[in-house]
Amino acid sequence: MSFTRAELESFRDAEVADLIGPGCRLLFVGINPGLWTAATGAHFARPGNRFYPALLAAGIIERPIDPTAGMSDADRDHLIERGVGITNLAPRATAKADELTGEELAVGAERLRTVVRDTTPRVVAVAGITAYRTAFGERAAKKGKQPRDLEGAELWLVPNPSGLNAHETVATLAASYREAAIEAGSISG
């Protein structure tokens, strides 16, 4: 599946529903949906995004998931059965995350607090360290487990899987995601 630039632009400012089932143990938090994600309705769907390959390499999922044309019910069910949920700091779709304002990210932090209270995951893994710093006003936050929880859940900052984050590889993403998954009880150490 492919989209023209005009087709993708038609999804600007669209919102994508959270993928969170009952028993969510590990909630991944993206910065915001990209236009491809909004077009397909599937989180981290842009071709080349390394999220699902990293989940597979980390042992969080047991089979490949390719959401580039949308996510199948079987793929959604697999994530939910594995205790994995996905949401975003900001719900508005943009071509790049840097199109978001600091105010949007701060509002997103409050939205995330509500989502975490409502779904009670063991671990929240925010995939976007700079966006987290802006959203929560914690300029010195660094990758890894944070000293404070988020509404009762352990809080982790993990690298964003976007291709724009080129210094990260599937292997380094998988290592970070695996640490959070072990703490969530999604996989054993």
C-alpha cells in the first residue's frame, strides 16, 4: 500500500484510537501519530518504522507484525494477549513530531495520566525522550527507568523507533524495550 503526499496530508490533525486491552501490563507511548498511522489507523505504521521489529527482537511479541496497510484483528489481538498497549502523548497527526507545540505536549501529559489511571499498566514506556521532557517539564530526564512513577505505574523513557532517530538500531531499541517489558512482567529476564 502507498499513499500520495496529498492523500497523507488529508489525514493531518486526525486522531488514532488507543490500542489498549484489558490486562495491559506494558503501555508504549508514542509522541503523536504520523500521517501514515492516521491513514491506516495503525500505530507506528509508517514503512521503515522499527517499533514492531524491535518488539519481536526483544521477545515482547512472538511473530512479525506489519501494520503498513493497517493492523489486522489477529495482530491487535496478539498485542493485547501479550499485555501490550499503545497510546500517544498528543493525539493529533502530523508529518513530524516537531510540529507539535509545547502546550500540546503538556496537555498530552495530563491526557496520559488519565489513560494510565484508567488502564493501570505496570509499566509505561514513553518512546520519545525529548517530547517527554517537554510534556512533563523534566529537562534532565534520561533514558531508562525514572525515579518517579506515573499514576502508580513504573515509568520508563525509551528511544523513539522513528527512522529520524537514526543512531538507534533495531537491536538497541529492542534492548531498551526488553528492559521495560521484563519490569512489566510481559517477558521473563
